[in-house]
Amino acid sequence: QVQLVESGGGLVQPGGSLRLSCAASGNIFGLSVMGWYRQAPGKQRELVATDSGGSTNYADSVKGRFTISRDNAKNILQMNSLKPEDTAVYYCYLQLARYGRLDDYWGQGTQVTVSS
């Protein structure tokens, strides 16, 4: 079993900052990638940022504003200069690479609302 516990969502004004964190526990042998995706109403889930153990990847829309960091089985998404279009449910993501296959896991999601 793999558990992902997210925290840090909320309501913030445009230009503000929020910090999301995600802690993984359970059988996480083979932990490869941790990161965040988001889904806005009426839209598909999209990548925000991932950390593959030293190598990071960001969506173009958040580059220069968001920073992902990782410490073992915990990752943090620092979101600065937030815009209304960043409003979405943010999901923590984890990939395990083991036994010759890749398995993806998702958190329950945390709401981020950017509004004045």
C-alpha cells in the first residue's frame, strides 16, 4: 500500500504565494518520480512539476513562478506570483519503478483558489 498525504491548499489573492506539501508512506520501494498535477473545472488533468531525484520538469505556464523540491519521500511545491488561472485541484503524484514496471499513485487532491 502507498499513501500520499497532501497539505497546503487554500484561497489566495493574485500575486500571492502558497506552499503545497506531499508526504509518501507505505511500500514505496523503487520511488522514482514525485510531483504535482492539477485539474481545473472542465479541463483535463495537466502536469505542473515533477522531480526525478535531482532532475526537475515544469509546465511552461509555471516556469519561473513555481519551484518543486524533494527530500526523500516528501516533496514541496512552492507557488509564487499566483494567477487566477492557477486555480485548480492539485494532485500529488508518485511513480514507483520496480519489478520491471512503472506504477503511478495519486493523492486525494487539494484545492487552490486564486481570487481577489
